[in-house]
Amino acid sequence: MPRLLHHAITLALCSAFLTGCGKKDEKPKLAKQQPAAIEDKDPSSAVETFTGAHTRVVWAQYQKKKTADPYASNDNHFLMGLDTRDGKGVRAIRGVEANYTRPILSADGATILYTAKNLTRDAQNTKRYAPVIMRTDWSGAEPARLADGYAVDAWADPATRIEWIYAARDFASSTLIAMEARRLVRFQLNDPAKEELVWDQTAVSPDSIQLSRHGSRACGQFPWPDAGQLVLGAKPDLKKLANGCWTSIAPDDSRVSWVLTGDHRHVTLFADDGARSWPLALNSHPELEKGEIYHPRWSNHPRFITLTGPYIGEYSAESGSAIGKGGLGAEVWIGKLGDQLDKVESWLRVTNNPRGDGYPDVWIEGGEKENLPALPASTPPKTTAASWPVNPDGLVFFWTDSSASNSLKLPDGRRLDCSLMPRGAARFGRHHEMLLDAGVKLSASHSGKITDDLIAFQPKPEAAAALFAALSKHDEATVECVLIPSSRDMSGQAFALRIEDAILSIDDVTLDCFVLGNGFHRAAITAPATHVALVKSAGKTRLLINGVASPDAKPGFDPPGWPQGYFTTAHLGGGTWNGGLLNIAAYSRALSDEEIATHTALVRERFAKDTPPQRVKLRGRLVESAPLPTPDDIAPYNSAMIECVYEVTRVIEGDFTGQRVLVAQWAVLDRKSVEGFPRERAQEYELLLEPYSAHPQLTSNRSMTLPIFDLDRWYEVSKPSVR
């Protein structure tokens, strides 16, 4: 019997997530027009020379002194603009303090749309939104209410020239910064009553949705942090590209798009539906190198982009996120992309003032006729004869890994969000798998008794209910997963899955499967990966390991106090085992032995050539550290890393010849500070390191970086603890 079983018998978790949507219909605040922050000169000539055409730029500017509002949550903004042909320079189009979120320009650049968020908060800081889309023009005319919702993009149909406004609707209440809507709709600019549903199969994050030229694709977050593209048309679909934020798509039909990485200094560009990807630095100007960037967005011309920066946390003496504590030094910039989109070949700063500028949108005359140069053809990815799962019939839950969309389309057309939230010090590994060496204890009530429950990863309530019901609501059912033991150390104990009346429990190299009233199975876990299938059929439950059925169940172990239906939700991970878990699926049918054999073969193929990355253990003296964020600083992220530089004092294991090492380390996990931080300068610490490049799962994490470019980046892989 595994050492964790007795604890398992008295554990469970009951969770509920409450959302709601408040609404408040407010007109914009009226006040006397006020002067905008002073610009040192009119940049019109420089901007037009830079873009080569008549250019218009709009953005929001926060008016309070010594603070900024990069999220545009408050009502103390001006609507700012620059028209290079009107002779007025940078000016306040609406010098009335109000909320001017995400101003966008119409296809001809003449109409300005923005969203009044109408944000309210309760005593628990729960935010409620009643957004309204407003319309004005370059004369600063009194804004007219256009429609409910949050305007995300304006798109003119090339065939009909009808202009459509895309808007997010039905916002959930939340304590987080990230907004989340339930629907994406579109309506005609000149006839808002003509409206169409665009997408409602997942939630939608509104800040960075854009359309391709012919409207067949839209980039965005569906919702944050699942970034990708919507395939629009009669049968809309979602293609996830990465985890991240501030997506944008080229305004031609190349379908090239980007996702902002966690360091808020680079984007990852994607072409050919993700078959090709590459990094692009957005802080390549000397001024932008000083901090982070925000609000990146493609203009209507595929060679020009805009953003704000640098964010350096200048208005707070405390450590923390440069975005959350900065913005006074952030200006509006326009960048010109290189032919191959591998660099920003030149930059131009549009603004120069002591106020916080945000959410820029750029229109360039004739931009809608331009196209990106042809990019080198990508090499088609190698494909196998089959993909997992070979037959999706009967799927009720589906989680591949943390890089996948993990969105299951249900028979009724809805999508089930099967994404997982790490709890405590739980993290994802280099295969994007769940690491099972950590978790968090939560209290739950069972038959009037309060017990503790250990959990590492938590699905959303609807998905948890689907996984929980997999074995109980169907006469035939299958649950499968893949275990990835550490190639260096397979010790430790953990739970893989606990659902309904079954437990998959790990003890070093042994897997035990307990099913109430059906005895238990025992099998060996093998490296580099082990496929596990629990199949319920004809009143019996079989366990197959790597496609081979284990012997018949041993006599039952039904402990006292473990009545049928004891577990009240699905439990994933939690323990000390040095390994991970991925490819979790639950079906309302019994998979055939042939299907399971195919899945096993796919696992073997994926991991056949896997080589553990280089690892070194050393001691180092702390020389420099990036600002240490608090959990509140990094919102809407739940976790964050910081970079530190250490002077190497001794190499304990492995090969390392450098005198200094740049290390990415966890500072916040599950909105809790990691123990041992902040660290003391000149103090020695032991470090267990692997190359950062060997851990692609880290790219999307929020990261506080240092402006150091002559050192290779390493990642501390030792297990963190949270407080």
C-alpha cells in the first residue's frame, strides 16, 4: 500500500467559482476642456517622413500627476491624438477627464471609437464592468453612444465596404485585472442594430483582438492566457499558439501573428498556423531597453507597429512589476518592421510628456493596400500515422499539456475549458507536463468532519465535474494519462488522479490503482514515459500499462470511511514524486485494446529520442537581482520569475567554466511569495541549474528581467516552496 493512501482516504476538495456581471449606464463625465501635457515639439513631419504617408494616431493619456494607469481602469484620462495633416500636432481630442479605453480608428481613419468601461468595485475589490462603446471624430465632437460592449477592432469588408465593429460582451465580475467576456459580436458602424454573433465557444479577453484583412482570422486570447487565432466563417474554430498576452495580427492576409512573452520585452511571431515561430525584440531602441513595453499593436499597415514604453516602475520606490508601478515615462512609439519580421529596423517616438500614455492605435493612409514580403517557406512538421487520441468519440475531458488549447468541443457545440491551474508550488515541466512534486493543502468537509486535501492542479468547475463523472455516470468508461518519471531520480510519492471511486497512486517506481469494490492493481512505472489506461466495462475495471493489461485485480482494499462517492471532485497531482503527468483524457466509452496500443506507440515515439538537458550544481554569490514582485504586482498573472546574477564560487556537479551566471528563479507561485526571497546581496546560495532554452514552458511566464546580454540564461530547477 503506498504511503500516501491513508491520507488519500480522508481527503477531498469542494470548490466553487462565483461570477456575475454588474451593469451601470453612465454618460461620459462633462468638464471644461483642459490643456494636455506639454509636448516639446510637433512630431507630424517626422511621423509622416517615417511612415511615408498621412498618419493618424490615437491613445489614452492619464492625467493624475506622479501616477499612471496602464490598464485604463480609471476615469482620469484624456483622449489624445495626432493627425499629421491638420497642423495641430499632438493634442487632446477630448480634454475631458473620462475613461477612454482602447481607442481605435475606423478603416478610413476619420472615426474614433473608444470604450467607457464603467468600472465599479465592491468592498472585496471585485470589479464589475458595464462597458459602452462611444463614437467621436477628430473635431472632438460630443461622443455619441454607439452600442454596449468593449470595442476591439474596426474592419471594413473588402467586398462590400461595409464597416463592422467587433466587440466583447457580457463581462464576468472578478478581482483580477484581466477582463473576461462571454461573447464576441460584431455590428455595422453605421447601423449598430445589424449585429451578428462571432464567437461564444470560450471566454474572450478583449484588449488585443484584431482581424486580418479579409476577416478570415482574428487573433486574441480566448481567454487569457490562451493566445491564438480564431478561424472565422461558417464553422468557426480556435487555434491556440501559445500562452501569453497582447496578441496582434498582421493587417494583410499573411496570417502572421504574435504573442507577447512574459518578459514584456519580446513577442513570439507565428506563421503557417504555428508551424513556424521566431522571437522578435520590441525593446531594441536604447530608450526602450530601459524597461518593459506594453500595448503592442499592429497598425493598418503590415510594416508598422505601435506600443508604449519603457515601463520602469519610476513612481514607486518599492520593488515590483514595472507595468503595475510604472508608466510615467512610457511614451507612444511607432516601429518599422524588417522585411523578414526578424527585427524592428527603426523606431520613432511620437510623444514626449510627463504623463502616462496607453492603448495607441495607428492608421496610415494606403496601409490597407500593402502586404508583407513573402517569408521563407517553413518546413512542414513531421507527422505520424495517427494523432492522440486516435478516435475522440466519447471524450468528456481532454488535457494534453500546458501549451495546448485544452478546449474540448462538446456535441452541443459548446467548448469545455479543460485548462488547469497550478496550486501552491506546482509548476509545469519542460514537456509542458504537470510536475507532481508539490501542491497545496486545502480544507474540506466530509460527513461533518474537516480534513485536509492535497492538490497540485485544479481544473475549472465544469471540467472537474466532467472528469469526476467519467467513471460514475457511464456503464463503460476510460480514463487515460501518461506518466513521465525523472530520468535522474524516480523517488517520491504522489497522486496522479483521484476521481469518483478510483485512485492512481505513485510510490517511487510503482503505480497502484485502487477502485472501490473492485480491488487494486499494481504495476511498474518505466522511463522515459508510461501510458496508463483505466478501462471500465461489463462491471469490471481493467488497468493497462503501456498497452498491456495488468493481472486481475487483487482482493479489494475498501478502507473504513471510504463509502461510494467519497471523493466529491477530481483531484490532480500532489506529493513529492519526481515526475510529471500529461495527456489526460476521460471517455464515456471503453477504449479498445487497439486504440490503447496506438496511444502507447505515440508516447514511445514522442519520447524515444528525449535527452535530459545539461545540469549543473554550483554555489554562487548574489551580485544583482531584478526587482522582486509581490503577488499583486503581477496581476493578472498568478506566478512570476526574477533574474539574478551570481558570481560562481564553486562548481559542485557538472561542467561550468563561467565566472558569473544569469539565473531565472521563481519569485511568486499561485499568488504566493516563494520562500527565500528576497535574497541578500553578497550572500552565497546553492543553485541547481539547467539551460533556460531547454525549458520552453517558461517563455509565457511573467518575468522580471535584467538588461544583461553577455551571459547565457539558466533556470533553477530545484523545487521551490511558497509561504
